[in-house]
Amino acid sequence: IALGAENLTTLVAALQKADLVTTLAGQGPFTVLAPSNDAFNTFLSDNGFSSLDDVPTDVLTNVLLNHVVGGSLASTDLSTGYASTLATSAASQTPMSLFIDTSNGVKFNGVSSVTDANIQADNGIVHLVDAVIGLPDVVTFAVADPTFSTLVAALTRDDLTTDFVGVLSTPTGTSPAPFTVFAPTNDAFGLLLTELDLSGLGDIDEPTLDAVLKVHVVAGANVFDTDLSDNLTVSTLGGDITANVTGGATLTDSSGRVIDIVATNVQANNGVIHATSKVILP
């Protein structure tokens, strides 16, 4: 399919450089998100590369594999949520997650939209996309997933003295990455405001908000739900909390409040996210 499409010549060249032609010509089935030539040109320009030759082969290979999902998924098979790609996270050496948003068309990781869907191949299906899907960090998923829009608003409040976005964008291999982020949902923040009798995030003073956000971040570890156990002390940037798994994974904060972990193991390239039902308090 790619070889026969004039607007996918850069993709073909990239697959050849990364030695993935044989892989994607294999048995499959695969769902391939195929960036156009214009998408690759933008990707190269945005990342300071003058051509594909300038992209390290290992990076290019992983980026390309981040466009491949196992199985043959037509557009009607897609729904809002997370899938796993064939890319490998540097933080865990496990498959990378991909956020699919079908609320308005189909968009991947908040950056790449389907422009031509359901191109059938013998070993799967191809969807043309308008942007290259780069390797996501934990910030990528927080911004892409509307479930975490209040968390993003908190992390980016302009009076914060900690640059949370900068810190959480740190690549694996550079301290303090990798990260484990316990991410409160929008509903969790709503419950907190009710609990504290506040009208909005603006009513929380900066030192308190800074401390609250830090207690949701573990630095230097990519902790899966299977790594948790009963009475496990979890050291965050804002102090210790306690994990338990009997009866379902929970976290207990310093005030004895029990927080349910409601979604697990959203894997980025520099860490992992678990969604929580409540905001953890320091």
C-alpha cells in the first residue's frame, strides 16, 4: 500500500532505513497509521533534522513502530481510550501506550488525525494521518486525554514556582526521570473542591497546590500496578504515601484518606500514569 502511494514516499524511505519493510510485510495483522510526506517534513523540521538521514536509526525505528498497533482495526473498531503500539518505552522496555480520541473524528495522542481511513491490505489495515506521532512523555498523555484537563490546568497555573511540565518532560536517562504519576481525574478534582469547600483551583494557594501536585509524582521509577503490594511505602516528591492491593489497588495519604486507582499502566517513554479517583493530599 505504501509503495503504491505518491504521498507516502517518505514513509517508505523511513521504513527502509529502519529495516522495517520485512516486519510490516509479515503475517500481521497490523493496523498502520501512515503519516503523509507533509507530516514527515513537519516532523523533521520541528526536531531540527534536515532529512531522514539525520535521524538516528534507533529513534526512527521506535517512532515508526509507534504508528503500528497489533490487529486489524477499522475506524468503526476504534473508541476513545488507550491501545498499545509496537514501540518500546525507554522507561520500562514494555510497549508504548497510544491515546485514541474519537470524539471528533479520530486523533492519536492529541497530535495526529486520520485523513483517509480503512485502506485494506492483505495483512491488516492502513489509516493515513496528518502528523507523525512522536514518542510520548507523561505530559503528552495528560494533555491529550480530556479526563485530565483539570490536572493540566493545575500543573500549568502561572503562579507555580515549580515547572512541572518541564520536569515531567525530562527524558528517561536524565534525572529525575523516569516517573510514576498518579493522575487525578477531573471528577477527583471536583470531589476535592467539594471536600475543602472551595469554588475552584484558584482558591488553593500556591504553596499548597505545589505540595499537592508533588505528592502525585514518584521520581526515578516506572512503577506498574503489579509492582504494588499491601502496606507498601511509596515515596513521592511530596512525601510518603501507602499502597495496598487487597480488594483493589488503593493509595492512602498522610491524612488517612483512601484513594482508588481507577486506571493503570498508561505507558509513556519517560514513565507511567495511573488514574486516581481522588486527589492525594500531603
